[in-house]
Amino acid sequence: MVHFSRKRISGREYLYAVQSVRLSGGRVAKITKRVDRPVLTPGLRRYFDSRERGLLEKDAMGRYKTDSVFTEQQIANVEATRSDYKKILRKLTKAQKKDLLDRFTANFTYESNALEGNSLTLKDVAMVLFEDKVIEGKDLREIYDTTNSRAVVDLILARKFRVTEKDIIRMHKMLVKDMGIATGYKRIPNYLMGRRVKTAPPEQVKKEMGGLLDWLGKAEDMHPLKKAALFHGKFERIHPFDDGNGRVGRFLLNVMLVNAGYAPVIIRKSQRVAYLNALEDFDGGYTANLERFILEKYKGTFRSFFQVYIKYLQ
């Protein structure tokens, strides 16, 4: 948010436009520009947007390690989307922002649940979420799957979740409400169809989840999108719950992105085979495919969902 302040220098008073930019590690940088009048003109807005993007890119380059997937150019591209996402939300009216986030909620809910076999169409999901309708002939569990997901997405977009053991268990409980699924960590072993990996045995889940959260807290030199991708793979390998692990994992992916100021991501049903293959490669110790998959889906979601939306409002 740009504000205006006056400073007296050598007996003369000057007017400045000022904007604060939140950088990594909780640091804040200020952008200032001397102006003649306290009006945020389009030209002044473009100046601050350009400077903000530059600061975010420079901050990321100095803070995060690069590698074959998260190269300097890829990190610069992702940081540009972070700045643009903030700009898009700022441009929207309250009604437009609600419409955009409602559209995202419907699409994310449909795609995430469809990956797990939910048969509701996107139109069905929209009717359940926004018209409170029960779709005739559909399993009531699929309806609960959808309404529960809406409640969690709303909290994610409002930044009401943190990646803590308490919030992960709370999220799972919300997602499986009224679906006849046991809540809390699993009490009997589970197996993943089509994947060779052995999930954590019930007696090891709490310890492994603690180790995962410890790892997350220490991975400070890793770009947030890379960190989110690796966390997702590690979480899915643990598979801490009796059921609903895929959904919880994808929701947590967006908790990490949204809390860090990035746009959320959608993994589509049409990408299921590539997604499962990337997870299987991760289980085998080859992490780059999952990192690359999440990176590309993030950029694709931003381009085809958020950028397209603002394009048609201009």
C-alpha cells in the first residue's frame, strides 16, 4: 500500500510517496519517490510495481540456493509471479476478488477431489458450493468431500492455517468430516496402490511427522516453492492418516505458498499420471521430477487462471 509523507530537509518541506515491501525472514524494505502531489497516478503505480518486483527478485537471488530445476531464471520468473499476484489482488474490487477466489475454490476443489476418484463435475461442485444443492444420484460422501474442501480452502486463502502438527491434524479432521473416516494419525498400516514405497508404520508416524516439521524449519536457504514440493513428497511418503492423505498434502502445498505470498496451485485430474509418476520417482530418491512438476503446475495455474482473469477485466 502506497502512502504519502512529508519531510523537512534544510528548511524546505518535500512530499514523498512510500511503499513497504516485505522480504524473506520478516525483513521490510521501503521504496520512496519524491512527488509533487499526494495522488497515486498510473505512472507512479507502475514505478512502485517495477521497483517491488526488482527487490523481490534480488532478495530471492541472495537468499535461496539455485540448482538444475530452480535456476536463477526460474527463481526470477516465480518471484515475478509473486509480485504480479499481489498486484492482481490489489487491482480487484471486493466483489471481483470474491469472484476470483470463488472460481479458484471451485476449480481447486473439483480437481483435487477428482484426482481421488470423486465423480462430481465442475458444474456439480459449483452448485454444491455456491447454491447449497445436493446433486441427485450422487454419493453423499462426495457431497461432504466437496463442502468440507470449501471450508478448508477458505481458511487457506485467509492464511488461517500454519504447517504445524496441530493444524495438519485439524485440517484432516475438517476434510473428512461426516465421511466415516478415522481422524488423527492412522492406527493400522496403509498401502499405496501402484507405488512400491512403504508408508510409515502407525507407531512411527508421530516421530516421522516431527522429523518432517523439523526439516521444514531448517530449510531456510531453499526457495519456498521447492520447499513446498519436497515437503509434499515427504508427506505423501509418510501417509500419516488412514485416508485423505493426497487431499491434505495438496492443501498443505497451498498453505505454504499462500502464507509465503505466492499464488496457490491447482494439480488437475488430467495431470494425474504425470503427478503419480513424479511422486513415485520421489519415493525412489529422484526428487527433481516432482520439483519440476510442481514448478510447472504453479506457473501454469498462475498463467491460465489468475493472469487470464485480470486480462478480461482490462
